[in-house]
Amino acid sequence: MVDDKMCFGTYKGGLMVRVAPEEVVQLTSRTGAAPMIHGGRPMTGYMFLEPEGFDSDALLNFWIQKC
């Protein structure tokens, strides 16, 4: 949690991360990253990461900084 808002968390074997909504399209080009879909609807400003998208310290740090 940052400022009482979710920063990131585990979700279905991957991570759900909160990013700036205007960066979602650009960030989907990264390995393992996709817009977050929950209940059939996209969640503005959230992304889902498959494990290959954060499987190194450098990749995980990248996403934590984005959050």
C-alpha cells in the first residue's frame, strides 16, 4: 500500500500492479505484461504480470518503481 492505495499484489500466479493509466498501452509491450481484466472488464491503471515479466531482481524492481 502507498498512500492507502494498492501498489501491487499477487494475483492468479502472477502480479497485479498499479501504474499510471496513460502508460498501460506502452507497458504492454514488455514481456509478460497485459492490461488487467477482472470480471470481464479492464481495470484502469492496473496491469497483470505473468512470472516471466518479473523473474529477475531487475525486472521486479522496474515494476515496483512504476507502481
